[in-house]
Amino acid sequence: MSISETAKKNLEDLFSENMSDLNVTDPELMEVFNNFAFDEVVSYGNLDKKTRMMVILSSLIASQSLSEYDVMLEGALNVGVTPIEVKEIVYQSIPYVGFAKVVDFIHATNEILESRGIELPLEGQSTTSPETRFEKGLEVQKGIFGEIIDQMYEVSPENQIHIQKYLSANCFGDYYTRKGLDVKIRELLTFSIILSLGGCEPQLKGHIMGNLNVGTDKETLLSTVTQLLPYIGYPRTLNAITCLNELIPE
């Protein structure tokens, strides 16, 4: 078996040179993987090159795949994902993955950006203050999910209402209101993160509906799942497709 011309072209677009040590030690494996991930899978769906790399980066964070993240971040920057967009992808993952699991990716991102001569910190992207984060976050939350947010507040036990407030002020107020990425791409990234985590199907279904509400169709969601398949494997891919088909039947 040899690497297809399509896979070679896609690899060349992303990386100046494909010098993975595995090409030397595990050539058969890399031929199989590269032909699948960079020819067969890439040929499916409606994601442009930049969006594909953005959802892959978010998925790799959720999967805790730091070494592969380093490789794919270089490729993402090579095809037009901006430093600010990269930072926002990492920040967007924090409320879903947790800071402890993201901090190494922040350091890795900083190292790669600095190696490219990019001065840190980047321009701030926050649009809220301590006084406005809850109100603005709730507004974004309702814009994505609608009346169900009011229902969540109404049915929440008194000793758990603080979690609802945290979701509005922190998850949405601190992160979704930031500049650098619009709400539509943030929802797609969140979908990518949650399906890559696995075991979060109720939340995944919620964000499938959120994606639909902000204008992302099933074709785009299915394309996203497909592009992540080489990195997350079949079980999580099939679980995500089951959720899609339950909510958006063929």
C-alpha cells in the first residue's frame, strides 16, 4: 500500500513536511491512517478546510491528545486559523472539559505561537464585566436554546439553582460572549467537544438542538462527526450519529 495522491496533497497543504517518526517505525500503520484520514474522510461532507481543523483541535483537547494537538495546531495555523481563533478554541473548551485538563493545551498553544514570533498576550476578547456577565450570558443562552432555559430555572431545586446561575454567568457569560469566534462556530465546537468526551449524550442532544437553533444543519453536524472519526474512534462516532438521527430523523 502507498499513500494516495489526494492524501499527499492534503498533508502537504497542512504541513511543510510530513516527518512523523511513525513514518519510519510504523510505515504500514501510517499509510492506512493517512489514506483514511486525509483522503477518504476529508473527501466527505461540507466543512471547509479551516472549519475542519477547528473542530479537530477542539476534539483533541476533549480527548486529551496533547501530542496530536501540537501537530494539528501547526497545520491549522498553516491553513488560516488565526492565533486569536486558536486561543478561543482552547478557552471555549474549559467549561466543558475543565481547566485542569485544558491547562497543558494552553501552555502548548503559547509555545507554538511564540515559536512563530507571535507576541503574547493577544488582544483581549472579553465583552462582559462582573456586573454584566450573568445578564449577557443568559441572553446568549436563551438565544441558543430558547424557552427551555426559563423552564430549567423554574424546575431547579433551591439547593441546585446556583448551577443554573453558573451556567448562565460562567459558561455562557464568560465564554460565549467573547469576540474572536461567533456563537454559531462556538456551538459547533461545543458539539465537537461533547461528542469527543463520550458518555455525555444528554448534553450532546441539547447542543444538537442548539446548533439547529443557530442555523447549523444536519449535514454540517454529520460532516463534523465524520471528520472527527479518525481521532475519536467508532464507538463515540456511532453514539453521536444515533443522537443526530433521534433528533433529526432521515
